[in-house]
Amino acid sequence: MVSKKIKEIVNGRVFRNMSWLGSAELVNRVFRLATTVTLARYFSQKEYGLMAIIYISFEFAFVFIKGGITAKIVQTDDESLQSVCDTSYWINWIACIMACCIQCLAAYPISQFYGSIDLFLPLCFCSLTYLIFPLCLVKTALIERGNKMKAIAFIHAAQSITASLMIVGLVFLGLGIWSIALAMFFSTLLWTVVNILDTSWETPKKVTFQNWKKIASFSKNVLGVELLNRLRSNLDYLIVGKFLSVADLGFYYFAFNAGSGITMNIVNTFVWALYPHLCSIRAEPHKFKLEYFKNLKVIMLSIFLVVMLQSSLSHFYVPIVFGIKWIPAIPVLILICISVVPVSLKLVSSILLNADGKPEVSLYFDIIYTAIFALSILSVVQYGVYWVAVAVLICHSVMSVTFSMIASKKVFGSAL
């Protein structure tokens, strides 16, 4: 009986998709490890903090750029696909130009806020990256919609490897945080070119906004959820950087990156593979429910095992791989690593609601979730980064379990 279930899982589409994405991620981790080690040994805590701010700015902008449009293209019916794609293409241009302008305008205030004028030019340069995205965002969504995870795995690996190699090389040349900005731009350019070559969809010849209301109705909720997710993912960084110091932010960012970097990439791989699969079977209620809970169990068990392994080995690999100066970060690293388990549950539950066409449920819950998360961190930040990590773990655990029960009840009519 057990062997039969294992065989069903292994032969399933989701598992095959996860295998492709997981293989690509394994290759990525080898190169990212070299990057992480290089940065840990060559960057000071302050430089690590400045790097965190660059990445945070990019991630917030990318949420607005991508929004819920990709999710809508994956979820839409075949009859509306062409018009949704054409309209999405022009909406992407509007969003990307706005994101570029806003980040350029915000670059100086951000550098002043954190007391480092060195941030100004790298932030402005990174904003140019956003003007590349409209060329391929629709094509990327169509590849995902077609469940072409083999292609996605290749593209993702190519971009990640290029970025990692560039960062290491530029750091050795002494370019500091400019290494991050330059690698970000040129690896995105490569990602765009490969995406364009991988699908035959042609960009529309004329400007059209047909079905924009349908896109906006779905996307605004997904965008809200993604924005709040991104805010929660970075809120602790922002608070630590402001109320403690940029050096403390670098210390905390290292612990977070080393603690959750590997596991969150695995989580994102699972979620990435699961969403188009659930969308493709949402018209079959029994199969939809069966596939969701089956994959939920597989994902949570896999993440739990990886987290336990990484946490138990952290005292050994941190000083050897990253250097003895990061040993004080190990307790924070372990707490952050464990927090990936409840975060995974939350992400999978959100995917369930999106696939079932109920992203607004996630949005309403996430507004409350984010407010509680912010208050939790603000209440302990004065005691240092360790207690920030404790607050992060407790808040994620309580809110994620609650959300999973709500999502299950909204979709299937019964709690987990």
C-alpha cells in the first residue's frame, strides 16, 4: 500500500515538475554557495547590510511589476488567453516604467534614511533592470501555464549561475556593492533573452486593454497578497536597520540568508510546480481536493526534514564555510531556519486559494497578519536581533496554522 502511494507520487506531474526545478536548484545552490562564502568573507557587516537594502528595494519593485498578472495568465481559460496576454503586455510596460522612475526618485531618500550615500547610484542603476522585464513577462507566464517546468528549470539555472559567477568575479575585482547591482542587471538580461527564445507568442502590434477589468479584478488581490508577503519578508530587515544599525542589519541578514536561503528556494520550487497543476484540475472538485492534500503532505514533510538537518548541522558548517566571525549568528540562523516550516504552510495555502479563484481571502487575512507581525518585531527589537528572530518564529507559526485552516474551510468547506 505504501509502495503504491510512493509510486503514484513519483509518477505524478507535480513530482516530475518538482524534480526538474529541484535539479536546477541543486545546481544553483552549488554556485550560490560560492557566492555566499565569498560575500561572507569579503564583505563587512555594513556592506552586507547595504546589499540587503539593494535586494529589498528590487524585491518590492518586482512585486509591483509582476503583480498578479502572471498568476492570471496561468489561471485564465483558453478562450480569453490571447486578449489577456495582449493586455498584460501593455500593462507590464506601464508598471515597469513607473517602477523605474519611482526607485530613481526614492534612491536618494533611501540612502539618507540609512545614512549611506553609497547606496544612491547602485539603486538608480538597478532600476534600469525593470525596463527589461516587459519583453518577457508574458512569455514567462505562458511557459508556466504550459507546465514546461523543464524549460523554467533551465532558464532559472542559467540566470542564477550567471549572477553568481558575476558577483564572485566582481567582488574579487574590488567593486563592493556594485558587484550586486551589475550582476542583477546582466543576469536579468540573459533571463529575458532565453525566455523570448523559448516561446512563440508574438507581442501585440497595437496597444490594447481589452479585458483589463477581468485582469485587474483578479490581479489586485494577488498583488496585495504578494506585496504583503514581501513586506513581511523584509519588515524585520527594515526595522533592524533603522532601530539598531546597518551593521546589525548585516549580521541579521547573513543569519537569515544562510538560515532560510536553501530551504526557501526548495519551498518556492514546490509552490512553483504546484500552482499550474492545481489550476489545470480546478474544474474537478474531488481530484482538486485529493491532489492538494497529497502534495501538501509531501511538501511539509520534505521541508521539515531539510530544516531539521540544516539546523542540526549549523554549528559545524557555519564556521567552516563562512568563517568564525559568523559563529555568533548561529542561534539566530537556527530560529530563522525553523520559521521556514510555518511559512511553507502559508504559501501552499495561498496557492490553494489562488487556484480556486479566491485570492481576496488571502488579502484580507494578510492585512491582519502583517500588522501583527510588525507589532511583534517592534515590541522586541530593542532587545537585539536574537529576540527579533524569536518573534518572527512565533508569529509565523501561529498565523500560518490559522490561515491554513481558514483556506481549507473556504475551499473545501471543512477545516484541516
